[in-house]
Amino acid sequence: MLTVASSGLILAGVAALQSGRLHYPNYWGGPVFAPLAIVIGVLGLILVIAKWRSFDQTGASISGKAARRRRRPIGERPPIETFDKPWNP
């Protein structure tokens, strides 16, 4: 999605500059500075290229309390939840 959005910013900025304007209207009619849109689009593409390999990893390594919670068996409940409530089977 970031690639599509960045490409859209770059293309809209280049189209405005090709027609001799420094601004183009956005969806709501506000002016967008075309060179800034191009720079933001290029930064977005650089971010996609730099982070491409980390997109396929499923999760960051965690430590501390979060890691202990992940290692805890699913069936184990904390003592406060052992009381049978209608909403807690």
C-alpha cells in the first residue's frame, strides 16, 4: 500500500510540474505543494526498499513480561479468573 501511495504522490507532483504549476488540488480541494509531494513519495519508496526484507518476518523478538506470557500455556488462567462467572467459562 505504501508503494502505491508513494507512486501516486510522485505521479501527481510530476504531472503538476509538467503543466507549469507548483500546486495541485487534493481530494478536498486544498493546495498541495508538488515538489514536497514528490519528496515525500520518494521517501516512502525508500522506506519500502529499506524494509522489504523485514516485511516477511512474522514478529519481533520480545522479552520480559510479554515473553513470559507467550510461553505460558493457553489453558492456564491467573488466580483472579478461576472464580466461575457466567461470562468466563
